[in-house]
Amino acid sequence: MMQQAETTERQIRTLIESWAAAVRRHDLPAIMAHHEQDIVMFDVPPPLQSRGMDAYRKTWDLFFKYHKPSQTFDIEELEITAGEDVAFAVAIMRCVASQAPGWFPFRLTIGLRKIDGDWRIAHEHHSVPAED
Amino acid sequence: MPNQTLTEPAEAQIRSMIDSWTQAMRAKDAAGVVAHQTQDFVQFDFAPPLQTVGPNSKGLQDWFATWRGEIGYEIADLHIIANDGIAFCYALIHLTGSRTDGSQSDVWFRNTLGLRKIGGVWKIAHGHESVPLHMDGSFRAAIDLKP
């Protein structure tokens, strides 16, 4: 059982690491390769939420206006809590974007489900604490 | 009915736990809120710092003290994805009420929870609350958005 849990965690970690690598090279098909069609995304910029893959893709179109290929979009800390077919991942990320000086940290929570043997992302929540 | 909770679907159990948690938020009952959290609870709050670890009863009490009377804390669009021992859920929360500085709050924010079932009881292991930020260079909190 323990070994099973480790395998599951490694699968999810690999999925999230390849997703972040795809973001760094602006590879949209690879970014969107492991999502559920009804994904709900809470992103750093408005709107409050983006529902479905078309809306999810638009959040990356917007992000790529501020982020150049190969610029930082890195996982600093990643904690995965996984059951048999439901999991969530909690991360501190580091990002470079043209409006902000240097790099800035942000928080990321990902919700996943296993469907037909594959882990799929059902939910992403990206945020920066609000100063005011 | 000792077996009721064993047969009750996970989603219904979680919905009832979230009801109890939001009632504690509305009543400004810090102990009632913290009772639903794990000891290693990781919080991403809508205000700094970036993250806190462990139940933060003092922080809640300080925040509750900025409100006059009950807090309006209504959950909309709650989605729950659960299996036997792990779950996550996400929702929009409508926060309303009067602050002790005389101002009125009326804000929609996003909430994601990561849950673990411990000793037969669903607990909140992770909470992530945020508002979007305007990307016009100001990074102002977008507190005027409606779903």
C-alpha cells in the first residue's frame, strides 16, 4: 500500500512538473494535455473564475503577454495528498512577469481525479496575497 | 444510528462539515472554525503572509474583531470531488457585513479546500482563499467582481 501511495505521488509530481515545463516553453497543447473538459480555474488576474477548456486556454493567452518563453515559472515547494482516485497538490511557485520587478512568489492549489487510469486536473487556483 | 455516517456518501458528509464550518465563520466562533482543521493545516489567506501552517485561532479572532455583529459568509457554486479518504472542493464565497471602522464589506472571493478523513471525520488540511489582482501594474485587489 505504501509503495502504491509513493507511485501515485510520483505520477502526480511528474504531471505537475511537466505542466510547469510546458508553461515555461509556452507549449499550449502540452499545458492543456491533462485537464478535464469542465476545469474550473481561479487565476491571479480577473475574472473570478474561468470555466471549461476554452476559458482555461484564454488565461494562458493573457499570461503569455507578460511572460516570455523560458522565463521563470518554477515549483518551489510541492506537497501532494493523494487517495486512490482523488488528489490535491499544494505548491509555492516562483514566477517572472513583465509588470513586476524581479520574480514574485505565488500560491497554487491543484485538484485532480484519476479517470480511466490517468490523473487529470479538475481545478487550479493560482493567487498572490492582496496587500490592501 | 451509529452506522449512518458510514453509509452516508462522502459528498454529503463534506457538505455538512462545510455547513458547520461556515456557521462558525458567521458566528465569529474561532474555536468552532479551528475544530474542523488538521494540526498541519496549511492556509493560503487572501491577505499576506504567503502561507501559514497550523490552526491560527489568534489570527481568526483578530480578524473577527474587525466585524460588527455577524459576518455574512455565503457559499456559492460549491463543487466537491471526494473518494473514501481524500477530497477537494472549490466555491465562491460572498463576504458581507459591517466593519468596526464603520465601512461596509461586500466582496466575492474564491475558496479551495483540501480535505482528509481522519478517524472517520472529514478535516480541512488546506485552505486557499484569494481575490484576483488587477494586472495593470497596480496589483490592486479586484474586490468589486461579481460572479
